[in-house]
Amino acid sequence: MLAAGALLVSAGCAAQESGEGAGASEPRTIKAVSGCGEGSWTDPADLAADRAPARCAEGTPAPQPLTERRKLTIATGTLSAEYVAPLQVAVAKGEFKKEGLDVTLKVLPTPDALPLLAKGDVDAQWAAPEAAVINGVNSGFDIKWVAGNFSPDPKSKSGLWVRLKDGESASHVPMADRKLGTMIGKGSVIAYPMNQALKKHGGGLDKVQFQALGSADVLTALQNGGVDSAWLLDPVWRKVDGDDRYAFLGGQPAGEPLGGMLFGPNLLKDDVDAGVALLRAYIRTINTYFAGDYKKDPAFVAELAKLMKTDRTVLESTPSLRMDWEIRAGTTNRLQSAYRAAGVSEGDPLPESRLVDRALYGEAVGHRP
């Protein structure tokens, strides 16, 4: 992740600082949007686990086709993860095309995609404000988090699991000096909830030993004693759920997305209309296909499984994600605190205004600041 920050510096993009809604050179006109009422915007400061995500009516916000078609490329680390499904559905259902956008989803690891986003060689990135992103912005690049992706269902137990020793229970597991197996590095946004869970049990990112493991090895290492604890993703945690030898210590905070859409200079500055159109199509896709418990629809689950190239039963084994295009207040502050604890941050902490822009999705739903 630190190397990715260096790559960004070598990309040679000039810094263009922009605050909330500063993507356009002129103030943008915000119009009311049919179907997007009061519930289409929620208080960013509301961090309640049971908060209802913003929603418009099905099929809204309606398309507003651009006068000229644009070709956009969105980089994403994977096309098989469920949190990418809204983008794939938007492509498959023609939601981007309705806006006059020809969108290509290109699989690129985050460190490889960031320099391209900063230079304008890709238009957007489906990722998260990871340490590499924040280090890049700290180095002077114009990249902002402009829309959220999801928060977990309260029933989900994707997160930190520990193998219990004699006399231990889920409420009392001393984590200091234990070995933690993970396929996710310290520079990932997962560092934030992981640090929270560890601190509740006398640990912290600076007090545990990390063991990097492949995705197929994390569970095996936990089960055979190679590591004491592990961060288990959907649907792997199902393998230990209900087994009293293991305990779930915590996962991503409910009601708080930790990733989503990142824009670079192309859509923040050069073609804001296309950026708003892209977010409008994304938001419409959520309202139409992912507004609630979308896994209750067997036909749609089968469609998702085909798009994601995964087994339908794997999708059905975990709760629906709570798709959410909004960004909570203070998330980037909490992420930066975790990165500092993990020793992967560079420079001084950045204010939220350097990292987040809510104005573009606000315009898409007709929200006036």
C-alpha cells in the first residue's frame, strides 16, 4: 500500500483540491427529482446500526440522457464479489446506457488502478478510501470518495473470529500478542473495524501478530491452530458459526459503508455531468433491484449468480447486503486513525473535505444542501 502511494507520486498529476460540491467550475443547479423525496437523503452523522438507508421510488431517479454519449471505464478489484453486483446489474439492465454512458468494468487491483485514476486513464474506481488512496491524496492527487456501497446485514458474522482457549468465552478473549490470519492487509479499510474489535479484548492492530494468508488458507489455518484468530469473509464464516470452539468478536459496523465509488479528475472536474449521470444510474439500480432483501426473489438470485459467475447456493447462504450510496460523517477520520495504528499512513491526517464529496449523489437525488 505504501508502494502504491509512491506510484501515485510518480504519476505526476497536479493537485486540484476540491471540497464538497467543488467538482464544477460554476455552481451547479440542483432540481427536485420526482420519486426522490425526503427519504432519498439521510443525515450523514446518523451512525445508528439500525438506520434505514436512503431510498427513492423504484425506477428513480429517472434517466437524463447526456447530449453526447460518453465512454467511461470503472476499475474494480473483482467482479465476483456481491458488493460489485449493482454495477454489473446496471450494465446488464442498460441503466448506464439510459444516461448516454457506455460503461466498461475493468478488473484491476487497487494499487494498479490508483495511478490510472489520478492521471485520468480510468474515470472511476470501485474500491474504498484505503491507506494507499489517502496517501495518494496526501501527496496531492485529486481523488475523492463520491458514493458508498453497502453495510452488512445485522445477522452477518463476516469479520473477526477467534479460536477459544480453555476458560475463554466470546465476552472474554485476551487478544494481545495473538497471531491473526488475514488475506487483507493493514492498509485495507477493514483495519478500522478490526481495530475496534481487537481493542474490546485488550488488543489492537499494534498488539497482534499478523500472518498474511491466501483466501483458501485463512479458515484452514484457524482450524488447525496455525493462527489464533482470522478475519473470515462471506460465506466462509458459516463454516465455524455455531461451533462453540470459536467466537465471533465483531465485523464491519452496521449502517456504515466503508467503500464504493472513487472519482478522479475526469468526473470531478472535466465532465461533472457524466459523473452525476453515472451516480444517477447507480442509485436507480439500487432503488429498482436492491432496495430491500433482494435474495427473497429466487429469479433475481439466479440472475446475480450468473452475472457473478458463482454458485447460487453460495449467494443464498448469507444475508442480503444493505446497498447504500451514502457516505457517513467521520468515516475517513476513523479509517485514518486505524491506518496510523497499523503504521501504514503517510503525512498528516486529512480533513474529510479532502477525501469525500457528497454533492454529486446529492444532485442525482435532488438534495439541496
